[in-house]
Amino acid sequence: MTRTGWITIVAATMAALIVGFGAGWFTHGTTVRPSTPAAGPQDTEQPTEPAEPGFEPVTVDLDQTHAFGDGFTIRLTDFDRGMEEGGVDPITGEEGDLPYVSWRVEVSNEGGEPVQTGAATRTCEVGEPLRESGSPALGANVNPPEAVEPGGSDTWDEDCWADEDDTRLQYTVEFHDQDFVPLHPPVTFVGDLE
């Protein structure tokens, strides 16, 4: 075979390989995985779950009454200080005669329909700067009502450990159902104790 013949065979083989690999590579994308259409504006949006009802938190002074709407209100009354003999503060680990502050929470319904309050989550912070405080639950009635009837009201007792010089109090209450879906906006009462 002549030199020209070898060059022709090599060139033809190279051309066949290039065309073969090119055709294989081209069809590889269409046979190995399905083609996907180009994403348009409507394709980039993900389906969303329906939003759970939520509320913006509300902050009021200790001596204010907060109106949720539809005649439902909440306020704090009867602030007092005391000393619990043999108390235990699970947050600080202190034991012994521990000072605390107590108050009453009053909810009223001046609307025409019952107001569901479900369960309540409550937190207390005291001092400057504010620090989390535990609740000794010393009152006679420490359970919030599950509902308030039209024209009715109800109360419960709250307290938290607070040193004599802790004059700042922050108390937050949030009403929610058994699935922890909020029923009303969380309300934070904050201010200075006398």
C-alpha cells in the first residue's frame, strides 16, 4: 500500500470515528435521560402549602388592657410580692426561701360569640437585662380557661421567681389549639413593678 493509501485510510477512519462518536454523544442525551423543557417563569414557582394562620406579636404596658378584637380583652391585675419557703427555681438551680412576684390574668368577652382560648403558652422574664424566670405556680387557680362565653370573664393566677431588686417584668401569653396553631396574637406585657 502506498503512502497516499495509508493516509486515506487513516483519514477515513478518523472521520468515521469522529462522526460515530459525535452521533453517539448527540443521541446519548436523548436516550439515557428524558429531555426536560426549559424552565419558564411558571416552572420556577414551587407549589406552596396553605399558610397556617399567624399573627403579629403585640407588646403592651403592664397596666394596659389589650383588645384582641370582637370584644375579647386581656389584662393583668393584683401584682404582689412574696417569699416561698423551700422553693426551687429549676432555671437557676436555687433552693430555699425564694422571692417571687405574682399577678392575676383576666380575660373578658364582650362579644356575641364564645371565644376559644384553647391552651396557653406563657413565659416570664425579670430584671435588667431581662432573664428567663421559672414559675412556682403558687396561685389557687393557675389554669387559663379554654373558652370565654359571651358577656363572661375568667381569671387565673400567674407568678415567677424575682429577686427583691428585680423591678422589670416581661410576661408573654399565647393562646393556641391542640395542634399549636395560634388562635390570637401573642401578647407581651412589659414594664416596671412598683
